[in-house]
Amino acid sequence: MSAFALEILTPERSVFAGEVQSLILPGAEGFFGVLAGHAPLLARLTAGRLMVRQADAPHYFRCGAGVADVNPKHVSVLVDSAEPESQPKA
């Protein structure tokens, strides 16, 4: 599976930066997924859980509201707050 660059940024810091295979975001209209080569998109995000798949292992982040700037090779997630979750929650 192809990879793309992802940045998760808050006003205070960079929470994550790296190559990922997929991303699931809590959009204002509902959850949506992103893969490499996705069409350009600017989406409003609601507070919620974000899932990043990196080398077939999922990583979860609890994020505040913000926006996602999606391009075919790069995604920037700009949110009020973001913290990694140590374990997935059911």
C-alpha cells in the first residue's frame, strides 16, 4: 500500500509527523478515510478520535476541532488539541 506524509499540529506543537498508509478523521459530516493519492480536500473536523495506520499498526489520537488539508501526497491536520491514546478503546 502506498504511503503519504501526515502532520498533526496544534497551536502549541507538532503532535505527529511521519509516513502513513491510511487515516480516518472525524469530519463535520461524519468520519472519512484518506489513502495516498486522495483528491485535494479541505475538511472541517469535529472533536473526536483520529486513527492513523502506519506499517499495519494503528495509532489513535484524541483531537479537538479543526481542519484537515488533504492532498495526494500530504495531509495536514490542524486542531485545537491532540493527544495520543496509549491503547485503543472499544
